Amino acid sequence: MTQLLSKYSPHVYAVTRVVVGFLFACHGAQKLFGVLGSVQEELGGMGMMAGLIEFFAGILIALGLLTRLVALIASGEMAFAYFKVHAPIGFWPILNGGEWAVLYCFFFLYVATNGPGDFAVDSLVDKYRKTLYSGKIG
């Protein structure tokens, strides 16, 4: 069973990166545009900054573009959100409503350390760069 499932691991990781990035962008869209059952954040506040990070980081992570850097920023934003908004309510994420912040934080930290994986613009750029420097193009 391990061998069967292991061969799909890179593809599942890539699809998970795309789906989680899209969902993160949806959180940003809620804050920025007041869509998906939410109210638009006021201009200039921390909510607007969070919305910008979530929307654009989510899109870039889903595309696999600048993945490591953007995932690190998104992870940091989620850690900040947890300690600023949720931790003052109580220690346990399940009780203070911070489960999503913790999950996003650690998932994006994993993406930052693991890289974009398959189906990513970064991977295409790396492959092109290696081909270009090997002398096989032009």
C-alpha cells in the first residue's frame, strides 16, 4: 500500500498546494471585496493588509509562482493573526477560533520549506533555466 500511495505523493502535494492557495485567496477576497458572504474591510487597517496578503499570496501559491518566499510571508501573516486575534481569547486553538490560522500557518511553512512541487510556474522556470544554461537552447 505504501508503494502504491507514495508514487502519487508529488501530485497530491501539488494539488493540495493549489487548493489551499485558492482557499486562502478566497479569504483575502472576502476582506478586500466583501464577497463570499463577508463585509469589505475598511481601507488602511490591518484587515486590509491581511486581505492583500491573503488574496495575492493565495493566487501566487496556487500558481506556484515565487512559492517559497510567498508561502513564508503567508505563514508569518497567519502566525501574527493567531497571536494578535486568537491567542488573547485563550490558549487552545479549538476554543479560541484559531484552528484555521494555525493550519494555514503550518501548511505554508511546509510549502516554504518543501518548494512548489509539480504543476508550478516556478518548476517550469527552473526547468527552462537549466535547459538554457546547459546550452540546449539557442
